[in-house]
Amino acid sequence: MDRLEKVEEAVLLLTKLSEPGPRSVWDKLCLDRVRDLLWVLTIPTLLYTGVVNFDRYWLSRSEIQNEEKRNIAIARLDLLQDINSEIYQLQTRGEGRQAFALIEAKRGQIARLTDTIFLTWAEQPEMLERYDLIALAEALLVQYRTDDALRVAETVETDGLTPIDAIDQLILKARIQFEVGPAQDLEAARDHLRKTVPLVEQIQRRGNQLLMQEKVLQVSLLNEGWLGVDCDKLLPMAEGLMEVRALNKAAGSSEDVYQSETTVLTVRDQCS
């Protein structure tokens, strides 16, 4: 009998255990909804993490590559300016043949350096300052890439320049547009030089005024003579240049920095 009672108690216990018990708070939540909620909340986190990783890897990588290109271009520009400085020193000492020989010997190197700098500048226009842009424009001009040279020269910010710097900028553009090439525009070149006249008057020191007058006249006479302008127009320009040169000599500027005397003698020989 005891044994039968124990069996019945075991059956009742099993029955109670199999009956559903009271539902907990967690059980009352819809598991599907919880899963959907977690998924929705996770998406922004995944997106944010993805953007951060993209920025770190791709954007930072791109900026690093651009910086490397800039550093290479600046190094090439420094080397190019060293070559230009050597050529300029030879020219100012009257050693024109040596300067020409140096240009010819390093023409390939100059072209390679210029290409690297120009292509990097075209991708990153903000990388160069005024004097660097001028050096690049000069190098392009030497290679008769006048369209590229003018494009670079026109990006120079002229607001706030001193009269002397503004004159130099106009002279550079005049020289580019006097030269044979895709950017040649003789009237535009002459107009650039005409625009220097009021700027010269703004220079405070008389000595600097005379030097800039000489520079403008020399560039004008040299290019007009090279273009084959009639002697009846060239000779008065040459005489005017010699008068300004004489005034500069009297003021103490004995060195013929702009090679004005050589230019005048060449014009006189051609027109004699």
C-alpha cells in the first residue's frame, strides 16, 4: 500500500511540473519584437563604425598620398629654383652663352621637374604660394608651354601686392603672351605693360621708380624687337630706355641688372 501511494504522489508531481507556470516579465515580451528592436538599434552603430573605419583607412590614406605628392613637388621645385638661380646669375654677369649652354644641358631635367610640379599643382592648386607659382610659370615659359604658364600666372593672388610686385606680375604675363605658343596675344601683352604706368607712379622712392621704368621699357623693347617691329618705332623706344638707364646710373645703379644696354646696342645694330 505504501508503495502504491508513493507511485500516485510521483504521478501528481509530474503532472504539476508539466503544467505551465506563471509567466515572467521577460516571457511576456515578444521575442521577435526584441530581436527587431536590437537590430534597429544596432544599424546606426554599424554605420558609424563603418564610416569611421572608411575615414581612417581611405580618406586618411588619400590625404597621406596627397601630402607625399606635395612634398615631392616642393622638393622638385626647390631643385628647379636652384637651376634657375644659376642661369640668372650667369645672365646678370653677361655670360649669356654659358647660361644658354646650361639651359640646353639641363633641358630634359628641367622638363621632368616641371612636369612633376605642374601635375601635382593641377591636382592641389592651394599647395603653392606666390613665389612658387612664379617659378613654375617661368619654367613652363622656358619650355614654350605658354598656355600652362599663363594658367599658373593668373592664379597668383594680386590683391594687396605692393606696386613693385604688381608690376612684376604684369611683366610676367606680358612675357608669356609675347612668346610664340598657344597663349600668344600681342595686344594683351602690350596692355599688361601699359597697366604698369600708374603703378610705377605709386612707388614712393624715386630710385625704385626709375628701376621699374627701365625694367618695363627693356621688356617692351626686347619683345617688340624680337617681333620685327619697324625701326622707326623701335629706335625711339631704345633712346628712351637709354635715357632711363643713364638716370639710374647717375642715381648709383651702375650694374646693368636688366641688360638694357645690351638690348639697346642690339636694336641699334639691327636698325643701322
